[in-house]
Amino acid sequence: MATVIKHLYQRLFKPTPPDWLGPPVRETESGKIRRIGVELEFSGLGIEQIARTLRDTVGGSISPISPYECDVEDTPHGTYHIELDSSYVKRLGREDDDKPDDQGLFSLERLSDEVIGAIAKQIVPFEIVTPPLPMSDLEQMNDLVTRLREAGARGTHDSPIYAFGLHLNPELPDTQADTLLAYLQAFVCLFPWLAKASKVDWSRRITPYIDRFGSDYARLITEPDYAPDMDQLIDDYLQYNATRNRALDMLPVFAEVDMERVKAGVDTRLVKPRPALHYRLPNCLIDEDGWTLEEPWRHWLQVEHLAVDHARRDAVMHAYRQHLDDPVAKLFDVWARDCEQWLTPIP
């Protein structure tokens, strides 16, 4: 009861600024509020407890899929998905091979699968994947973060083997080539600052999942005369980045635009087409008091603001190319500090 009263008090009396930290472009080209998907990776809770906490926070009903997957359906925004974030373990859970043999014994293979699943739960995070949420409702995710923390969820810093992340999937204002290029340019130029500001945990830095874009690709897309059509933009991206392992994964939006072209350059079995970016850099510090989505979202908003400010983006790109060509500057990696002069003040 005390927890319920606490949450009710926070919802009623916590001051909330209007249009909570909205991006500079808040609608799509069709006039709809832009949406965002969120993925939270964490450990410390079983799937049943996660599902109950999620249902109690956002409403809806629990629909189990396997010991490693579950949906919470019929919420105001759609279906939330919970999964043990390992494709192999999820496949094990979906196999209908849990019947004993004629002697009433489970197969050795099935036993091994269960052991693997139990071990995986210790090192592989559970993940909550939200449906697309209106960006204006993003703050409501903080209530879920708080409730999961109170239930015992553990985040990135809890163990040296945890490389848990928070993923943000912001819908784009449109999917024209010049818009996608502007976001790419803004992100590439701001990446060193984003990595520093995000204090990315070493356990995540040593994995390939959040690799930065290479300097050759950065030079290409920041050239003043680089103005590709969509085909060239996708082809150039795949030439330099034929992988999902980027801190900003563009494959989902490119697949939304032209799946066949993307298929020709990369394995698309794990690529989910959507008119959104896939930002994978932030830690998930769900167990740390005071941590919410606000700080990582504020960091991302710098990309949003730079992407729509053509003159400022040109100035940043010019300075960044000079940085890339300066061996001394590269040696000391001063760009994270130098690019702060182009950041946008966000209240």
C-alpha cells in the first residue's frame, strides 16, 4: 500500500514540464506525433515477476509464450514483449520437446537445454521491448523503471560480466535520403561526446555491439558535396557497415525503405524493418537510485537538434574533418571536448 501511495503522490505532485523534453521536430510528415520504442536490458528478476510488474504499471494482460518469452497485451499503446535476450535460448523455449520418453525420463538433450537456459539466465539479460510510444509519453517509462528497481532489477554496473544496455528507437520525421543523412552526420560528429557523456561501461565498450563508425565512412558522409540519393546512401552504408554492430544501427530504417537492397549486402534475419533509428549506446543503470531515461534522452536530443540545423551541422562537419586529419588531435582524442561548443542548451 505504501508503494501505491508513493507512486500516486509522484504522479499527482511531481512537476512535469509541458511536452516533456520533446525533439525540435515533433511530428512525422503525415502530421502524427513521432513515436519511440524503448528496450531495457537487466537481470535480477524472473520472467513472471517482470511480467506482473509490467502489467501492474501499464495495464493489459499477460500472455506467456515460453519459459523465456512473454507478452503483456492490450495496453493503451499495444503489446510489450519480454524475452531472455538470446536467440538460441528462445528457440529452446519454443520447442515442443518437453514430454518424457516411454520410461518417463526427459532426454539428455532436453536436460542439457534446460541447463543451458538456467546458466543463460545468470549472464544473459531479460529485455523489455516496448511498442512504439508517443515521444510525449516517454517520461511514463520512468515509472516502470522505478517499479522494476524496487522489485530487484539489476543493471550494467552490478557485475563485470553484464553488458546491459538501454536502446532507444526514435521514429524519424520522414525517411527521405537527406533526412537519414542528416541524422547520420549529426551522430557521427557527436559520437565521441555521446560516448563520454554516457560513461559507457567497459563491459560494453569491449563488445562489438556499439562500435563507432570508421573514420573513412565519417569522412565520406561529412564531405560538403556528399548528397546521395537513397540507393547510394544505402549502398555506401553497407559498403562500410555491413553489420548491425553500430552504436547507431541504420539497418532497420534502410530495410523499411528498401529491404531487397539491404538483403543484398547483409544478413537480415535479425533486422526488423521500421521507420526508426536504433540507438544502442547508453548503459542501463536501472538499479541505481535516481536513474531514469531522462539523461540518455537528453543526450540523444543533441543529435535531434543538430540534424535539423543545417548551418550548425555544416560547421561541425568542417571542424570534425579537420580533427580527423590532425594526427595529434586524434592521438589525444580531444574532439569530445571540442565539439561541446556546438551543443544545444536543453532546459
